[in-house]
Amino acid sequence: MISGIHSALSGLTAIQKKIEANVNNVANVNTDGYKKIRVTLQEQEPHGIEAVARQIQTPGPMVYEQTATGEALVEKSNVELSEELPSMMLSRRFFQANLKTMQVRDETLGNLLDIKS
């Protein structure tokens, strides 16, 4: 019973980190030279999920901009909103599913304790 709660709790924590990385990427979409962060979820022994974050080093688009020293080639952010928004929507659903698992486990444990007493 407790292992199910632990698994759902680790899932909630991992998805929270994934959402935080997405939010940070979206906030920096217009920051010159910013490199996006990707969070992957991995199985954790004996049960549960672990979030692993890594920075994606692919270069962003290069554009000419007017600077104080004249026109210069500037690297833009490599964040794509077309990737970030669907990822955030999926993460929201994953979070809801893990939260529902926690609620069901809590109700089941409560019923079990009511039966025992």
C-alpha cells in the first residue's frame, strides 16, 4: 500500500521538475544565447520515477542585430514554443494522473483502517 503512495509521490515530484524546466524555457524564449533544458524521466529502483535534467547544446538561430558597436551576428535562444507547449500539456495530465493515484491510495488505506477498527 505504501509503495503505491511512494511511487505516485515520486511521479509528482518528477513531473513538477519537468514543468519547472518547461516554464523556465518559455520564460527565456527571447533571451539571446539561452540553451533549453530537457527533463527526462527514468525508472528509480525499487519503484518510482526520477527526473534527470540536461541542457541541450544545439545552437539557436543566428540573426544580424544592431548593437552598440554596429551590426553583429547574434545567437538567439534554441527554445521552440511548438515543443514546449505540448510538453506542458502532457505534464499537466501526468501530474493529474499521479495525484489521482495518491487520492485513490489514500481512500483505500482509510477504508482499510475503518474495517480494522
